[in-house]
Amino acid sequence: MQRTSEILERLVENETSETLTLGEIVTRLRARSFGVLLILFAAPMLIPTPPGFSTLAAALIVLVALQFLALRRSLWMPRRLARRTVRTAFLQRVVAWTTPKLRRIERWSRPRAISFTRLRARRPLGVLILVLAAIMALPIPVVGNTPPAIAIVLMGFGMIERDGAFVGAGVTVGLLAIGLIAGLGLGLTAAFEAFVPASWLAARPF
């Protein structure tokens, strides 16, 4: 079985075209497109990306999550989205940054707790990934992108490697990320209410 790092490398190796369409990427990945796309579009959230990429990445992650909920065995993509292009140089940079890190964790990965990687496990994972993608789309620096992206990468990696332990690690990080964002939101709300007089809020014409 090909390891995740090998799949990513073969996706862009010897590629001479300046851009790749999303449809071409899905076709090359075939059955493993779900997990690889999660990694391919969540990992860039951990590094500087071109303007507008975060929106495209979140849309693709939502697309994968929705098809988890539908229990699809192969990834469907709308034609308009399939024609969208990504610069090959950018993909190569993402792959070059990601694969060394994947190789390090591949040494600790093996097929185990496979029930967490099977089709019936995809619905709860899809719900969690939808929430994490929504958090990633919020304008929250560092905290908003990094923990959800790490969680999605771990879940994608675990699905490709059929390693339920890594899927579980991704779920744990994802739940912690949701708790962190919720706590941050509640803290900011409490601080706002503490420093802004209630009489001033009541006088505002909302």
C-alpha cells in the first residue's frame, strides 16, 4: 500500500503544466481523493497562502465533509468547481513542506482500529469537519486556522493509512479546537459586557 507521502509526491512530480484543475487532481487521486484532499487543502492553512486560497480550501473541505455525510464512496465535484485551477508551483510547495512531516509520523502508523476509518464512521467525522471548516473560514488569526487544520490533516492521514488511532487523534484535536474557540468567544463577550455599561447598550438604536 502506498504511503500518504508517496501519494502526494506522485501527484505533482514531473508535472510540467503551469496549473492543474481540481478535476484533474481528483482524477489522479481516485479512491484516495477524500483523505488526500483533506490534507492538501488543510495543510496550507499552516503556512502563508495566496490571497483567496483559504476560501477555496474551506469550500473544498466542506464539499468532502458533505459527501462524508452522504456516505459516498467516490468524490463528486461540480463542473464549475472542477474547472478551477491551482498553480502547480504552489501545490509543489505545499507537498514539499508537508511530506517530510508525514514521513516522520508514518513510522508510527499502521492499520489499526480500522472501524474508525470505514464508511459508517464518515457521518460523525463529516459533522466535525464541517464545524472545523466553518471555524477556519472565520477571521481569527492563528487560533482560528491552526488547530482545525491540524485536526483535519490528522483525520485525512488516518483515513488514508487506515489508522483509527490517527483519526481519533484528529477528532480529539478538533474537539479541543472547538472548545478553545467557544471559550475565546465567551471570554470576549464577558469582557465586552464588563467594560461597556449596560445603559450605553440600551441606548443604542439596534
